[in-house]
Amino acid sequence: MTAWRDNFQKTATRMAPGARGFWAWWRRSLLAWLPPRWQQQLGLSRVRLLLWRNGEMLRIERDAAGQCVLLAEIPWPQSPGDVEALLGPRLSALPCHWLLPAHSVLRRGLRLPAAAATRLGDVVGFEIDRQTPFTADQVHFDARVIGHREDGQLDVELVVVPRTTLDALAGQGGAWKGALAGVDAADAQGLPLGVNLLPPQARQQRRDPMQRWNRLLALAAVVALVGGGWQLLDNRRQAARNLQAQVDVAAQRARTVGEQRQQLQDLVDGAAFFDRQRAQRPPAVEVWNELSQRLPDGTWLEKFSLEGGQLQLIGLSDSASSLVGRLEGSRLWRTPALTGVLQGDDGSRRDRFTLTAELQAAPAPRTEAVDGDATHAP
């Protein structure tokens, strides 16, 4: 908030007890007419950078009127120059506030008269000894107004942080000592409270963004004319962007249809390929039926596998050495052979075997000629 608005607010508050609320209502009503981008350019909206440590990482968020957006998460420690190079000149121009975790601060609720709003910091400073186990010279503090009661009193929250905590913060990131505009604290949900626990003399001073506009008040008429022309041009640009967006949507839909058509073709080709592969091998049911007829009694299978044109059988049998002869001569496979040596199984007193064979191509389906296709001799 700029100096002239601070002075106006303090004067209005002294003139009438309800002036502070009127000023807040009047300011919100005026800001509602301005686009958010203009509010930011004119310095009328509270936009800042929040930095806080999450383990060994430094999180950087953009806080715009309580709406936090994560910009980056980089390893700690980092110097202000590295962060400025990462964010760019536009974001680096925003004030930087360090966010302390909720357990680092002490919060106490107070109820004060409405007249204390003009000197809230001085009033709550006298309450530190009574509300906290610290003295005023052992802590840094700030206060925020939570709400206005019907009886004219204020609900205020006192936020206190020991000086040792900020000293430790300066020790951890000494390069940030002169680059911070404030130190805030998070509540139980991790949201910033909106206080500034950094002493005024330690805060980074930035140029008032309203100074340039104050010098241009004499050219208000010219600015209004330029603003009108710019708004007209912006409307045309917006219409062109909308048209381009529609073209992009149509093009995206066309690309999506093309991709879906290609996917469908790939699925059809894949299904045809698998059908051809299945046609080249006998069905598993026929193989199993053939095995059931050829394997002798006293033979148990532990594994039956058809993979890549290869038949593999693993099991136990009373006559394992004769299995190769029993499986020869089948139209569904060829070259049956035992793999490895036969191993006796002590529990069942049978031989454990592993037998492999190559599957043959499935026989072509027989087609019978219909009467109309038969050739009749004269």
C-alpha cells in the first residue's frame, strides 16, 4: 500500500469510528471495476512471492490476494540472484516474503476497542507480557484484525515469533537477509496469515509503484483517449484470438479423428495378424484332446505350455521313457523329445520328465463343393 493511501486511511479512521470499514468497502467497490491485470500494474492488489523450506527444497509461490500458485521448487540453499534468474524480471520485481511453519509462531486472540485500530501495533505490544511467556524485547510480533463485532470492538490476533527464530533464519540463508520484504507465518492448513514479523528496519524497501502514475495525472485526458483506443484494439485482438482458438479446436478435432482412424486400422490389422497366427497353429483344445488320448495311465502333468510354436510338458509318469514313442506320429506336432534327464520323485516313486515338441501348422479347413459348383460330364 502506497504512502498517500496509508495517510488517507489513517485520517479517515480518526474522523469517524466506522471510516475504516467504509474505506475498505469503497476501495473494494472501485477495484471491482478494474481488470485484475490493471490492479496489479497500478499496485492496488496485494501480490507477493512466498518462499519457504520443505525439507531440502525451497518452494516459491505467487500469492495474489490469498490465492497461492506454486512457481518452482528448487534445492536449498539458493541465493537471491539464482532465484531472480529463474523467475525472470517480472516476477522478481514482486516483494519476497519468507513463510514460517505454523509451529514456529505463537498466536493469541485479543478483543480490543475499535479506536485501537489506528495504533494496533503499539496496543498489542503492551499485551505481549500478559499473553505470551516472552517479553517484548525477546520477540518480533505483528497483529491482524480478524473481524468487527456488533458492539464496536475488534477481534484481533497477536502473532509472536522469538527473535532467535529469525536469527536462525538469517543464519541459514544469510544472502536473503537484505532481500526479504517481510516474514509471514502459516496457519494449521498451511495458508499464510497475512502478517509481517520482520522488523521495519530490516525490510527491503521497494520503489512506490504509484509514483509514476502520480506524475501522469495532468495527462488524464490523453491517457483516457489512449486507453479507449487501446481497449478497442484489445477487443479486436481478443476477437482474433477467439477465432484462432476456434480454428485450433477444429484442427485438433481433425487430428483426433485421424488418430482414431489410424488406431482403428491398427487394431484391425493386429486382429488380422493374430487370426493368421492362430490359423497357423492347432487350437489348444485339439492339442489337449490329442494328449489325453496318447498319454498313458499313471502320468500326471504339472505344466502344459504352448508358446511360440513350442509344446512343453512337465510332469510325473510311471513310464516316462516311453512317452516320446507314444507322442510320435501326431498330425498336431512333430519331433517330440525329452529335455534333460529323468529324475526320480521319492514321494510318488515316479520319474519327473520335461518333454518338448514343435507344433505343426493347422491343417487347412476342408471345403466341400456344392452342387452348383460341381462339373457334370456330358
